[in-house]
Amino acid sequence: MKDKFGRDNMKRFNLFGRKTDTPPQKIEDDEDELEIYSGMRVEVTAMDGRMLFVAKLMGLHGNQAELHQYSEADISQEEPFPVRIRGYSDRDRKAVYMEGVIAPLPQNKCSVTELTVCRIGNDRAFFRLDTNLDATATMFSGLSIGERPCKLLNISIGGACISSECRYYDGDKFLLKVRLLEDRPESAMFSQVMRVIEKGKDGFVYGCRFLELTDADQEKITQNIFAVQRQKMGRS
């Protein structure tokens, strides 16, 4: 059975999506304002930039909250330690950068204290994992109908970047299939082209978002990204 992402560190994580020239907005500490971010999906990293886990920020009150993990945590210590927390506010459509001190709790949770918002900005929505994997894109209509080879350049919880000699257009939808790890089944993600970059004789680069993802789909993407990250770190 295929590992489904749609229906049914390696290099450090960068960010995926469109860049803007708008500078990040600094924010003054206001504990009452933090509660608007309760329920936000966040990525948690160590102060050295190492990705730890993905979670939902819950029960935010004052400068304290809990992190309910979507992914297995890469944490070896039990004592509280400082982290950076990055999320994306759907309300403001902006990235939110926080810092705090976390401590492991039972049932894949962590407590957060001393939580502060450092800045917000018009940044990309999700972290991405750089790759260079063979993949295929299958169109079900239009001039490019059928399965065509492509390269998966990076992948995130929300989408991917691929290169291809085939011409697609903004808004085109296709099924992206790739084997992220040799010992795992091929994965399939229903995707939509959001950005097109022409590379001349080298073809095209496409920024794509995944469509129709459930929480379970996003959790599976996260688990596979972490598995690839651990494998890359083991080789370094």
C-alpha cells in the first residue's frame, strides 16, 4: 500500500514559499496578545537550529502553554531547556517567531514557560527539507496529460519544489509521487502549481502546494521528513 500524503538536521531547514521584501515586524512583549496564537501549528528547534519536532501550541495563557507533538521528538534531555518556536498565523497570514523554555511531559507533550514573541514577518509558511530525488508528476487533463519524470528539490509540510523539462502553468494540478526513503513505500501527494520559474535549457522549477491534507496526512509528511533528516545526519 502506498504511503498516502494526499487522499486515503541534513542540511538545516530553510523555508518554502514566496519571499517578500517586507521586513519582519518586531513585537513588544504583551502576554495578553499571545493567546491569539493558541492552536497554531509550530516547528520547534534547538537554539543551534536543529529541528526537534512539530506540534500544536495549546492552552496558551500568559507566557505559558503546552506543545502537543505531531511528530516524534528528537530530545535526549529531561531538564528544561530553551528553544525557538516558529508558526504561521492564518489570521494575520504571517510567520510568528517565538522563544521559550520547554520541558518534556507524558503523552508526547511539552510544557512551555517564559514564552515571548520575538518578531512576526511575511515569511514562508513552512520549513522545507532540501532533497534531490527522482519523482514523477501525473497530469489527468490538459496538454501535459500523463506521467512525466521530475526531480523533487525540497519538501515541507505544506508543499514541495520540483524541477521538470515539462511545461506546467500556474494553477495546474497533478499527482506527485516520490520515494523519500529506499526502505519505505512510494508516497503520493495531490499538488497544485503556485509558482513557475523558467530555467532556459534546464527546463522549469515549480513551487507547489499540497491539496486536501488532513491532520493525519500532515503528520505522515512530518514523520517522513524527520526520518530523512535522521538518515542524512547519520551519514554526516
